[in-house]
Amino acid sequence: MRFSLNQMTVPHMGFESFLDLAMQLGCSGVEVRNDLGRPLFDGIDASEAGASIRRKGLILFGVSQVYPFNDWDDEREVAVRRLTEAAVEAGSKTISLIPRNNGTGLGNGERQAKLRLALRSILPILQQFGMIGLVEPLGFGRSSLRSKEELAQMISSLDAEAEIKIVHDTFHHTLAGGGALFPESTGIVHISGVVDPLLSIGEMEDKHRVLVDHRDRIGNIDQIAALLSAGYRGPLSFECFSPEIHRLEDAFSAIKGSMDFISSQIAATAA
């Protein structure tokens, strides 16, 4: 398994400290974000940030994010181009594309049309820069793109398998009701757990997303094992939104404990 660290798991940590943590954890790489209330790479020039990542023996697995990518307009096109250019300078092969998540654009027909327009418009940009767009279906009932199957069909209809990949997020997969995994179309896997025993699936939100341990309620181990068994060999990236995780005084020990738990459980599953 190749673990990765998403900046959302330790959002208050400075960029260089974040990289040092990923290196100390033995991660293969990192994902960086532009939605943490400060500039991408903490304002460091993208090429310098990429060089620092490589010096620490890490891979830049992705640069996040354009939101909402499926409400396509001139502003969105500028956002995609700017993020793509930053990703290229930093040495990433992917950018993250997040669908609208506010309860609008949900209608059958409307959501597919908006998705098609956005992906068709983004494709030439991705092709120009040799970039891959990672599209993340969100499992919330208010999301305008919940279904990986719907996304996979759209990618196929556009003949865009080389340029568009799916994000398999274990949290959102569960919220969306599970279903097919599409390992061959998956560009990255986001992992986080939910442990609150009082929550129904429909009540789960980003703030409940913690590190995966034996209390996990959303089937991380089963999902990861199934993906690996089906041939997925990409990164497994920790993406925890819970303030509880963000407040950890010893992030290293907590994340390392989760990594060890996942590794041992997958090994036992494979035995």
C-alpha cells in the first residue's frame, strides 16, 4: 500500500512542516489544497514548493481544488487553467474537481447536462498540459454528483479515460449507498473513518471524519481490500475533516497508529 497525506488532515500545519510529517510517516506523497484559508503552498512559488516536495522524497499526488467545477462558466475556466498551471509548475499530474454541493442542480437530466458541458470544456485544458482531472463524487444528498457509475459512464461517452479519473472516497462511497468500485478508473483513494455510534448514515458530515481505527462504521477496510484485490495500486490518502483530528497535539502518533491498523487489517484480510 502507498499512503499519502492530504493537507486537510493537518490544516493548521505550515507547508514545510506538513511535508516533514508526511516524510516521517513514510508516506509516498502528499495532496495540497487551496481551500485552507491561505494561499496554495502557503504562498511559496509553485516550482520551489515542488522542488521541496521532491527533496523530501515525496510525490505530489494532487493539487486541490476547483469548486464547483460542474457549474461551467468563464470564472470556472480561469480557475481550472490557474490550478493546472500551478500543478504543472509544482510537478503534479493531477488537479481536483469538486461538484456543486448545495442542493441545486440535482434534477435528472440537468445534472448530467452540466457534468457533460464541464468535462467537455475541461478536456482540452487537461490535454494541453498533459494533466489528469480527478473528479470526486460527493455522497451527500445535496450533492449534484453522487454516483460514480454516472460519472464513469460520462467519462466513457466522452472517450476521456486518459484525462479524467475518479476519486474513490470511502466516506462518500458509503453515503452514496456503495455500489461498483471502478478500480481501473480510480485515480486516488481518500480514506477517513466515522466512529460516532449515534449517527445514522444520512447524518454523517465532514466534521465527523476522523482517522480509521477499530471503531470505524463506514467499511474502510472492506473497501480498501476490495480495491486492492481488483488491481488498484494508487495512493491511499488520509483526508480527515474533523476538528478533533485538527486539534491533535501529536498528529504523527495518531496517523501512524491508523496506518498500522489499516496495514494489519489488510494483511489479515489477504492471509
